[in-house]
Amino acid sequence: AEHGDAGVARASDVALIDSTLRDGGLWYPEGVGVLVQQASRVVVANNSISRFRYSGINLGWTWTWDDTPESAHLVAGNRVDTIGMRTLSDLGGIYTLGDLRGTRVVNNTIRNVTSYDTQGNHGIYLDQSSSNAYFGYNLVTHTECDGLFVHYGLNNTFDNNVFARLNALSDAECAQFGAIRSNIQPGQCDLDAGDTLTCIAFNFTRNIVDVAFYGQQPIISSGGAPYSGSTFDSN
């Protein structure tokens, strides 16, 4: 363990490898497969995580731009399947919060993500202030709605991922959303110059996006601000 502010011990250098986690949330549906909070250098690799009523893997627990101990996690080679199960909402196969400096999420497979309200589910979900992380070579498939939702953050990179058969279980409630979504809530993240447009900055390069149910939604959508400061290249 490491000691942070006020001498509080925090977990570090922990590994969960080659494990099977299945059928969670039977008594407490909000339970997730793997929960990493207030920790650093945690490895979650080559695990099978399935049939959870909320998210599969959660990293971080800070909704602001404040410094956090979360850093240098590795989430690699996991199989995350059948998440949400139409029980809860606002969830993801892999879900993050806050600054995750140096974290890498690579070579994971995420499939069959649903939620109670058929809107609040995402394959990869970067919730508030998720920043400074790399997502590469992941496969996200058969999500009820979008494959990726960035709910504002900074300096995240998405490279060489495949988002396939998105909106595969969709209905009209998903028609207003894109397969890849970004959002910002103006005024919630005042940066150096008070320019909230930079709060959605990310790089999205060399990815494949395939939508099973097109409806009326765009492939990529943004709420609250345009994609100022973001890079889309060779997708």
C-alpha cells in the first residue's frame, strides 16, 4: 500500500489475472465485476467477467478535475459479456471516472450491454472528468445503444478499436443518439482560460465503427459543444 494525504493507506500494485467472475449483483444489483477506487498500478488482465446487473469493470471514483491517486492501471485481455441485463442504467462494460493518468485499456472484448431504460448503456463509458487514458485494440460489439460515450474529459486516446454491431438491440429510444457519443456540461469544468470546449478533447484514430440499426441517429454525435480540440483521423 501507499500512503496519501493525511497518511491514508491506498492500494497499489495489485493484480487480478486469469479469473472468472460471473452472475454478480443478485442481492445488490449495483455490484460490479471489478471495482478499482483510490488505487494505483492495478492490473486486471485475462479475466472472464459476465452476467452483472451493473458495469463490468469500474476504474476511478472522482467526478471532478481534482488530483487522484488513480494512475497507471492496466486493463488488458478481458472478456466482458452480458452486462446490465436490463436491470440498472447509466452503466458500461468498462466504466471510468476522474483522472486516470497513464492508464491503458487494451485488447478487451465487450459484448451484450443492455440497461433498464434502453438509453443508459454504453460499451465503454468515460464518465465525468475521465482523463489521460489510452484505449486501444478493444472490440465492442452488440451494445443496445452506443459503443463509446465520453461524458467530458481530457486527453483520452482511442486507437485501433473495433465498434461493431452497435445499437443491435435498439429501439426508437436510441434513435436520437450516435454510435459514438461525446458530451459536455458547460460550466462544470473551468480550465485555464475558462474554455469549456476543450473539456471534450480526445483523439479518435484508426478505429472501425459499424452500426447494426441506423434509425435516424448519426454515427458520431456531440451534445453541448462541438468537437473542438478533438482529432478524428483514418477511421
